[in-house]
Amino acid sequence: MATKLKFDDGMNYERETFMNLMLTPESRALRHLFISQRAASKIEDVPSDTPQRNIGSIAVIGAGTMGGGISMNFLNAGIPVKILETKQEALDRGLTVIKKNYESQVKRGKLKEDKYQQRMSLLSTTLSYDDIKDADLVIEAVFEEMGVKQQVFEKLDQVMKKGAILASNTSTLDVNQIASFTKRPQDVVGLHFFSPANVMKLLEVVRGEKTAKDVMATVMSVAKKIKKTAVVSGVCDGFIGNRMIEQYGRQGGFLLEEGCTPQQVDKAIEKFGFAMGPFRMGDLAGNDIGWAIRKRRYVEKSNMKYSKTADLLCEMGRFGQKVGKGWYDYQEGKRDAIPNKEVEDMVVNHRKTMGITARKISDEEIVQRLVFSLVNEAAHILEEGIAARASDIDMVYITGYGFPIYRGGPMLYADQFGLFNVIQAMQRFARNPLDDASFWKPAPLLAKLAAEGKTFN
């Protein structure tokens, strides 16, 4: 348009258009993202001139999906990696997957053949802990069970050289307890990569009570070298991202019981801008992982309310994409989510068992319940000091969970929606007898900010 006007008129038109765009929520969200990304790399009590440990070689324990993906990050950055496994077959499988990933990149023209060969030349494998003793950083990526972690860290404590950083890729477990399995808790840190680890940008750096400041400075620097967005989290069950996503998933389950189908919930939140909804995400991650967490919750937090639909799904053997069936069906080699009648029947029958009459639920209610569940849990996380700043939480959700960039993350979205309005919506949800009223009690920080007319950011 500006090019069709006289010069001065065109300049005025461009300026007016620019000013209008600058005042949009999308513009604010993108500026917020720019600032937040830089703020996340700063740790208040770890000055920028803190001495760092030299990281010239990496060891990775476990050649599974996570171990292989983690290794690729370092190979891509030109850092030698040695993968340790307990069995040769597991090593062979892991190597095959890494090669396939690189060969796929070569085939698509994303990677040159000589670069591929160079990266593979930096990779070695072993079945013996003695062979990794000189690594500067070792990352454990074994089964998510405390007994297994204990065996690994007790062994690492015995063999690793003095000053080596011992990291766990745990996604929920207590990093302080893991550190206690060693005589050097100051060297232990959580490095929670997100799957697929060679693709996802987010790295949650979990700071234990005794993690040394030079360890924190070093791993934050390493994160930059491997092109990750590092966000620091304190120790709690699930850290920042997974602790919040559990509440989001619980709401998804309640919505099914009340009248939704999985595809209705997913479509509503995807229309809002998420990369994928809770049910497609469950299928991608593996529904059995959530099942294992819920079984632990039933023992540890028996008063926590869940929909039984996800357990019933797992009892049907529908663990997600890896077995070709979860909340949806999947065809081999494709990621298209195909609705399944058996799943819909299971949900309907469960409703009957519960004596629930299905109701029509709007997309607006679906989105608000899912997003505001994230916001309320995040307010607790901020208050407890698990996250240093609200913008860190936004970075976690934008880089690790597919939250729409143009909305700036859950905390900025809540700010722009109005915290008073968020609380009003939460009070409506608390009156729903099929939801969890106790969860919808506003976190004290959220209530305080709303009462004072303030915002998270």
C-alpha cells in the first residue's frame, strides 16, 4: 500500500501501521520472549565471572532414546562422547538410531557427508565404567526409577575423577536424594533434556541444595555451546515443566469425563496455538510414563483426584505412538492421529459407570481450564522459589511444551488476560462438582497480585 502513495504519505502510512502493530499483544509477546531468553541465562547468586570447569569430553550412561539424543547434541558441537551401556545389544541399537538420524539429515541435505563422518568419529562406546573415569561431564540417562539411579551414582562416585560433573537426566525425581548417593553432592546437578533431545531446545538445569556455583556456571555455558535454552529450576517433583503439565493433563481427563472427546480437547487447544493437545502429546511421550507417575501419586498423594480414563486406556495396552495406538491410532511411518471408536466407547462407558451425563463444553472453557491450570500451578512454583522469575516459566513452556510463541507463554498470557479475570474463571471452575475444587483455589501469589492490580511480568 505504502508504495502506491506519494513518498510522504507512504512514510506516514508505514509509521501508523508500525505503531499499531507495536501495540498488539503479539508484539508484546515477541519482545517479552527476546528479553526472557536473555534473562533465563542469568543466575542471581552466580556472577558472570564465576570460574568454570573445563568440559572437553562427555560420558553418557544409557544408549536409549534419551541417551542417543543427548549424545548427538555434544557430537554436533564437536565434543567427544563415550556412551556406556550394560549390554552390547543395547549399545548396537543405540548406535543404529544415531546413525539413522544423521543419515536422514544427509539425505535431506541438512548435513554434509564429511560433517556426518566427523561427528561419528567423535563417538565411542563401552560396557565398562572404568573407561569413562576421565570424562569431564557424565550424564545419566537410565530408567526413571530411584533404585536404578542409586546404583548408577554410587558407581560414578567410585570411578569418576575428582572435579567431574555428575548430571542426571531425571524428569521428576529428587536431585538432592540422587546427590546423597555420592560423597560429592556439590558436583551433582540435574540436566533434564526434552525428547527428542537432539531437537528440543529446552534444557531444565536442576540446582540441588549443595550444587556448587562453578558447576552451575559451567553447565549454563555448556548449554549455550550445544544450542539449548537453559532454564534453572529448584528441586521439586517434576521441576517446572512436568509439575505444571500434570495439572494440565488432569484437566484434560476431567473434560473427557464431562463430555468431550480427545480430539475435541486437542483441536481446541491447538486452535489456541499449542503445537499439540494433551492427548496427542500423551501418545507421543508414551501413556505408560504418565501411568507410572499416577501409580506413585496414588500412594504418595492419595487425596489427589484423577480421571480414570487414562488408566483404562493403558489397561487396553494403548501406550501411544510407539505401539501404534493410544488415544488415537497411528499408521506405521506416519504421525497422523486417527480417532478410535474403542477409545470413545471406553470414555462413554466410564461416564455411565460414574453416573455422569455428558454436557456440551465450549472451546473457550477447554482452553481456559487447560491454560489457567498451568498458570495457577506456576504461581505456586514462583512462590516456592523453584523458578526465579515468571519469564523463566514462559521460556520453559515456549521452548519445551509447544506453547504458542505469539502469546508469550502462560504467565504473560495471564497478565494480558488480566489476573482478576483469571481468578474469576477459576472460581467458576471450582463450582463444578466434577472438577477438583481444591486445585482451583488461587495460589497466594496470584491472589495477591490480582488484588494489587499487578502482573507476573
